[in-house]
Amino acid sequence: MIPRKFITAIITLILSVSIYSAISKGPISENISSYFFILTFAILCGTLMSIIISYFVRNRKFNSFALRLFLHIVIAVILPMIFVKEHYFQIMFYMSLPVSTCYFVIDELLRFNSNRS
């Protein structure tokens, strides 16, 4: 499970940095470095929380897609609240929730593929 989470984090990081750098205005090199730094920290924190969520759900014997999605969204709302002082709602809606959803979808696809084989 832990290797899958880190593979998911790397894929999410590459996709997120590429997308946010492409849609932002300004020099690409500045945006890539700043987005890479911010998103690396955010995705690593989210990955650690995702591992905790997986252990919690597995130990409760309630392995539900909806519960995992709900807990990932809750973490996506709470983490920016801890680290961001200004523009919390903009960061949450434009960065935290989309990246968290992307991470969750990629992780579920990798989980499905690993269970199938």
C-alpha cells in the first residue's frame, strides 16, 4: 500500500505542476519552481494523511469508497486551514480540492489495477 501511495503522489505531483504551470500567467520557469515546491509539500502531507486514512478504514473493516472519498475531502479542507493564513478559500477551492480529488482518483485506479492482477 505505501509504495502505491508514493507512486500516486509522484503522478499527482507531475500532473498538478504541469496543469497549474500551464494555466497560470507569467514566465513558465518561475511558475514551475514555485508550484513544484508548494505542491510537493502539500502532496507529501496529503500522502501521509492518506496512509493514515487507509489504515483507519482497513482497521475498522469498513472499506467503503464513499468513506475514503469523504475523508480525503475533509483532509483537503483542513490542511490548508492549518498552513495558510490568507486567501484560504481560494487556495482550498482552486488548489487543495482539485489536487486531492486527482490524488484520490489516481490512487483508486492504481488500487483497482493492483487488486485485479
